[in-house]
Amino acid sequence: MPRNLGEGETQMNFRIPEEKKDAFIKKAKASGTSASRLLLEFIDSYLGLSPKNDEEIEVIKQKVAELEEWRERAETILGELAA
């Protein structure tokens, strides 16, 4: 169900082939985000409003990779403890 628009918000509608839309939504979900979030980030970047520069993004990517490593280690340890 669509959420209510916030103050100062509006909607944009555009045409896109259904298979491209479905693939975009699927890939966004697989990346842990939404199609709307990705489109808003693109618009901000295109307009020069993106608050994150490339260096900040690389730091975030590194932190995510470290968290993934910790998660994998924790799963391994928990699996060993359960055995």
C-alpha cells in the first residue's frame, strides 16, 4: 500500500518496459534497498545534492565488508557451538 506523501513531496510517473521495471526492483531488493531510494539517490547525485563523496562511499563499503566478515565468523562459531 502506498504511503501518504509528506509535506512538500510530489510523485513522478514515467513509462518503462515491464521487464526492466521488474528487474530493477528485484536488483534493488537484492542490494538491500528500494527502487525509490535508488532513484532518489540518482536524482540527488545528478543535481549535485549528494551528501556523500567517493571517499566517504569507499569508507562505508569497507565497513560493510568488515561487518559481513564478522557475520560470517559469528555464524561459523554458532554452528560449531550447536554441533
